[in-house]
Amino acid sequence: YKYIEQQVNFGPRVPNTEAHRQCAKWLASELTRHGAIVHEQHAILKAFDGTKLNATNIIGQFNPEVENRLLLMAHWDCRPWADADPNPQNHTKPVDGANDGASGVGVLLELARLIGLSQTDKGIDILFLDAEDWGTEGDDESWALGARYFVNNPFKAGYVPTEAILLDMVGGHNAIFRRELFSEHYAPTLVDKIWAVAAQSGYSNTFSNETGGAITDDHIEFIKAGIPAIDIIEYNPYTETGFNPTWHTVGDNMSAIDRTSLKAVGQTVINYIFTQK
């Protein structure tokens, strides 16, 4: 929760802003503080509207010499416009991104802390992806620009993770994480393993075995590259958008964050790391 709060305190982390630049420095320093070897991948990415985005993917590696790599990832940028807000006057305002962005990053920072303390010999990478949220409806290619760049331009020659887990919007109140459709289709074994660990950890009510929607998100770029990748994301079939009601609204602030949801996701992923052979 505190890691999320710190990100929100920078202001909306929209590319090309000072809040974005300051947060990037902080994220890299936190990964370093927890013992990771940090790489920063800088790129100028062209958005659908022609805007040139100064983007930074931030990678923290634990035991980089190990061949088999588990990649944990979340996007850290914010939506530039609250275009799903019920008040049209808010549609040009940037989004704080407490849940949509900062929640996944916050969980991964806590996992980095725990991994650093554990002295594990496993190969684990934590990736904060940029330029995910500067997209437009009806154009799937306009989203996940940072993930596409990362996959197409490995930060190390030959880098290919063994499996990848994306955390997105994992902090909403009473969040239910259904089995995202693309994840279930392309990486069913990994979905089964994560959901089994969630049940063993006491979170079977939070990690539902229902199939959720097919969601265009950062994991798709890894799936295209043949990497088993899944998305742990709140899917709500009872809202018009299929997402948390605060999605792409000015209400996506700290009041939208539920420590219980964060705990369920973080505990599940850390248990997966330390129970898998």
C-alpha cells in the first residue's frame, strides 16, 4: 500500500511529464535497494495520435546468471485522460492510476523486497513496463507500446523468459481475478499452477475459476513471441467496461485501493515462487 501511495504522490505518471521522470528514478532506486541488478531501457515510442513518448522500461534482475527466468511485470505509466469518467468535464484530466498501474507495481516492489531478503537461487526478473495506457478504443496496436518494444528489442542478447506473469489492476475493493481468456488459451498450465497456489493459500474466493474476458494487455506481446504469459487482472462482468468502476476515471486514486486484494495477489505470487521446484 505504501509503495502505491508513493507512486501516486508523484502525480499522474504520464509519459513526458516531470512526475513520470521522477517516478522512474525512484523505481530504479528501489529495485537496486532490494538487491536487484537494474537495467533501464529507453526508447522514443510513437503513440496512435502521433505523440512521441519518452518511455523507460525498468528491469530488475535477481541471479541473472540463471538460465530459467521467471518474469514478473506490471505497467507503471498512467492514462493521460480520464475518458471513462462519468463526468465529461473530467475527460481531459490525467488519471492518478492508483489501481490501474501503481497497484501491480506496488505488489512487485514488495516482492522484490522479499526476494532480496530470501537469498533465493532462482532466476527472477521484475519488469516495470512503460507506455501501456496511451491507447485508443478500436485499435489494439495502440496499447502496450513499452511491452512491444521490450519483446522486439531484448535488453540482453538472447533474453527470453521461461514464463511471465503480468499484474494489472490488482488493488481494487473486493476484486475478483477470473482466468483471463488469452492467458487460459495460450498458457493454461501456468494459469492452472497460479490458481492452484491461490487456492492453497486461502484465496479461492478471490481467484475465481470462472473464465474472464479476453483482455488486450501487456502479456499479449509476450504471447505473440511464444512465451507462456498470463494476466492477473480484475475482470468485472457486471460493469459496462468489464473493469473496476474506477478504470480510466479520476476516481482511480488511493481511495480505490484495498489492502486485502493486494495481499491476496502478492501472497499468491510469492508462494508460487517459493513452492515451485
